Amino acid sequence: MDKNIRINWLLDFYGPLLTQRQQAVMEMHYSDDMSLAEIAQRLDISKQAVHDAVRRSEIQLEEYESLLGLMAQFTVIKRVLIGMKSKAASGASGIADDIDALLRILEG
């Protein structure tokens, strides 16, 4: 998965756990596609401070995912649901097994 896409997904899941400043910097950099220099100018801080904030935030987001695994769980659930939709559309059986698999995932 492309790094920008992954970070945006991680921000969707864990962004509220970051500080407001980290959220703002990450939003500007990854969602608004602003350069570090542009962010530094807008926030009136050094480019190095922006770089450090982005790097620390990336590490923190990856740590949250490592501990909680919400994005990985979401990805598996999405795959199973797509398969269920395909089975339902074609009239294939096995949907009950897929539902059981989803329930096991959600139960942890």
C-alpha cells in the first residue's frame, strides 16, 4: 500500500488520538498535500519542526495500529464482505460461514 494512502487511513482510525497540532500538521501534509516548507510558513515554525512533528506522528500512528490493529481488522472485514456480496449476487452458498468468520474477527 502506498505510504500516503496508509497514513491517511491511519489518520482516519487514530487521528483523534494525536494532539491538535499533530492532527493539523498531518492533515496539511497528507490530506492537503502541502510541503514541509509551506506548513512551516503557515504555522510560523521551522521546516525542521514540521519534519519532526510529521515523523513523530507517523511513528505514533504506526504504534497505535500495532497495538490495536483496527485498520488490519477493517481490511479483513471489508474483504469478507466483498466476498459475501459476490456470493449473494451469484447465488452461491457459504455466506453463513462468512458471517461466522466476521463474528470471530469482531469477537477478537
